[in-house]
Amino acid sequence: MPDTGLVRAPGVYLTLPNVISFARLCAVPWAIWLVLHRDFGAAFAVFVLAGISDAVDGWLARRGGGSALGAVLDPVADKTLMVGMYVTLAATGQLPDWLAMLVVFRDLVIVGGVVLLWMTSNDMQIRPLVVSKWNTALQIGLVAVVLGLDSLGLALPPVRQAAIWLVTATTLLSGAAYVVRTVRR
């Protein structure tokens, strides 16, 4: 039997990808605290490290087969980080509050759709849409741009505004696409 890097624990698999995902989840309060204390350079570093850890744990999970716990823990860590950053950046005036509400609402609509499908015993194959992949990349990029610019003491309003409108457009398109797909089921 090949070495998969899995350690059996009662009822759960302890894997390196799961440990990395859990560490990313634990980094969320730290990143939020750094933003609240206006230490944007350190917050940027934590955010970038979280992004790198997401890529590493994903690569390791694909290589080693992943686990049921990882299939839940990884997206929870990702969404917690993104929601935490959007809400905190809005609360500190770095992003518009309406954008944070839109990003969070879209995620709630998607989760609500999954719960609805589960409750009605429908097929719950969740495959991200192309527009959602773009949306995720742009949402991550916007947080990185805001933290990076703020850490350098730069405003660059045209860059921020362009990124905000791109995230707004893809968030609306992605949310609508998921609603349409769920209704069609």
C-alpha cells in the first residue's frame, strides 16, 4: 500500500493538507487583527502566505487523494479568510461597505442553494462556473491590491476603482449564474 501521508485518528484523517488548511483558518483572526490595527504590510504578508498555503495544500491533496475532512475544511478556510477580509476592509474604510455586503450575500446565496438542493435530495455536484473562478481570482486580487497599496501608503484611486467594479460585476454575474443553475435543477 502506498504511503499517502495519512495518519488515522478516531473518525478522521489527519493529513498535511488538512493541517495546512487548519493553519490558514487560524490565520484569519490574525489577519483581521492586523487590518484593524492598520498594519497593512503584515496583513498583506499573512494574506499572501494564506494564498500560497492554499495552493500547496491543494497540490498535496490532489497528489495524495485528499480526504472528506479536507473537502470541507479547505473551502471553509478560504471563505472565512475572504469574508473576514472584505468585512474588515469595509469596516476600516478600505473598501466600500456595499461591496463587502455583496460578496458576503453572494456566498450566502450559494450556500443556501446547496442546502436547498441537499434538503430536497437533489444531486449536489458542485462544480465552479468559469465566471466564479474569475470572480474568486478578482476578489483575491482586490484584497491583495488594497493591502499592498495601503502597506506602501499609496492610494491609486483609479486602480482601486477599476478592481472594485470588476469584482462587483463578476460577483453579480457569478451569483446570478448559480441562482439560475440551481433553479433549473
